[in-house]
Amino acid sequence: MFARYDMRGVVEAIESGEFPSSANSMWRYSELLPVKSPSFVVSLGEGWTPLLLTRRLGTHLGLRMLRIKDEAKNPTLSFKDRGLCAAISKHLEMGVDSFALPSAGNAAVSMSAYCAASGTSAHAFMPEDTPQQFIDSCRAFGAEVILVEGTIVDAAAEMQVRDGGWTDLSTTKEPYRVEGKKTMAFEIAEQMGWTVPDVVICPTGGGTSLIGIWKGFEELETLGLIDDRRPRMYAVQSGGCAPVVRAFERGTEEIEAWPRGETRAYGLRVPKPFADRLMMKVIQRSGGGAVAATDSEIESCQWMAARLEGLDFCPEAAIGLAGLRNLVDTGVIDYDEDVVLLNTGSSSRYGGIPGRNEID
Ligand SMILES: Cc1ncc(COP(=O)(O)O)c(C=O)c1O
């Protein structure tokens, strides 16, 4: 299920080629967000994150133009805020007052914060090995935390068994988280003067960014704000849990479950994404691909971003950076291409970036 809009009405609202709001949050695109009455918007200032043109990191990798969409600057330090803010605001408008989701960590923290801000209740189901800071943050925001043995798949199964009368905000099982995520496409295009990059690199787990960003670019084209050129979308996963990469290599639309998801980039530990066909369609239609990097590259890539660019990369984004390096080294991405890499969150919930002395 996808949210659809009266595009003629939106075209009229942005007649001058600009969205009427100048809000410094994703709500500057409220005409293309699902909440009808602004009084239901529970905003903590999510979105409108910087798109940083790297000075040294791109050159180090062999790229002329590398930009980082720095999602670590969101209110709870990850891009999950966009989706959870849109979804919780919309469900509030529909009268919902209790929410639950299975999460690797960041989505649970985000849900907990927006539930606190809206006075609704949050129930977070997480794998028991989730780093303690995620658990503590959820509890600080007043959420109930249920720890489950196994991966996010097992956490989701436990949530179904308990069924507490809440609204299920699981990744891609309701339409509004994708709506929030698509604002990354709006921002990237607007920040590039209503053009699109050649390549977008997405550290990928459940696929909301891939699907959302693609939808966002489609809507901008419908509105005539960009032409029909699209970036190639690349999903990057950890070799310890790479069901999307395997499906891409096999050329299938269905993603077979990965036996045991093992990676320290917890947000990428999704052995069986629910929206598999949608994810594979985006990758294939865009002419992009899916590649894996190894967990052993996480720290060196976090350190590379920190040392060369002053940026705080979460482990998931470090995997994205390692994947980008592979794609450049193998000639899949050219020096001249304009590349955007998502830094999907901050390292601080994982306890920060360990110190090191050399760059790989
Ligand atoms: C920091 C981070 N990056 C990337 C992802 C993957 O998200 P998705 O594939 O749903 O866009 C997650 C999901 O938990 C995450 O927490």
C-alpha cells in the first residue's frame, strides 16, 4: 500500500516552482506528506539534513564528486526519525494511541521519542543483543522494551504472538514510514538545485530508504520539478547478512531468507525483508545493484569518514562506504560520477568510534 496525492492540487500549491513552506525540517514538503491537519504533526525537527560535498573522502576513494547526506543530524540521531515522525503523526490523525514495532535499535528509539512527544504508548521488540544504549534510550523516552532471542525476524514473531492492541509500525507493513523516508529524495534534489545525482548508495536492511527515495523522485518528476533521469540505486549490505545482494546476483525478485543474520551493523541484520519485490524492482529499474562489504571494514571506514571529513558514521553507513569503495575500485562507478552516500545514523548509540592511527 502506498499513499497517493492529488498531484494537480500540489502543482497549484507549488506554482512558483517552490514549496510554500520554508520549514527547516521535512515538513517543508507537507503538500506531499500524508497528514491533512498540521495540528497532528508531531515534529522534533526531523529532516532537512545537510548534503555535504566532501573535500577529502571522495578524492581518497577516487571520486570527483562525493556528497554525504548526513542523517546523523536527525533528532534521535538516525534517518528513522523521518519515517516514524510521518507514520506516528498520520496515525494520530486517525485516532491511534498505541504503537509497536520490531527493531534493530534506531527505529525503536525513534518511535519511542515520537510517542513521548505525542503522549502515546510505545512497545519496542528488539533482539536481546541490541547495544544497551538503544535499550536505555527507548526506556528513557518511556517505551516498553521487550528483548527477544534471535534477530529482528524473531522479534517480529514475538510481537505478533503478544498482540497488545497496538498499531503495527513494522518496516513496510504500513504505508507512512516510506512517506517520511521519501523526503530524502526531495531534499537531495532541492539541495542539488532540482537535479539528481548519478548514484545513490543506501546501506540496506528492510528497504524503506530504497523504496522511499525512489517514490520521492517519481513524485518530483510528476510535478515537473526534475526530468526523467534517475540515479542508479545501490544497496549495500554486510556479508554476514546479505539476502538482497544474493537475490540481485541470482537475478530474482523474491528474496530468500538468509539463514542466520550476523553483523555488527545491526540495522542491516534483516534476514528476510518483507518488501522484497519492491526493493528488487527499484534496484533493477534504476540500473543499480547490490554489493556486500565485510564487518571487518566497519571500523576502518568509520575512521576514514571521521579522519578525512570530520563525520560521525554509524556502522551501517561504514558498510555503505566500504561498498562504495568496492564499486569504485571495480570500475562500476566512474571518477566523474556524482555520488550521494547516506550516512544513515550516528555511531554514538553504539558507543562511538574506536580510536585508530592509520587509514586503509
Ligand atoms: C542506521 C541504519 N542504517 C540503515 C538501516 C537500514 O534501513 P532501511 O533498509 O529500512 O532503509 C537501518 C535500519 O534499522 C539503520 O538503523
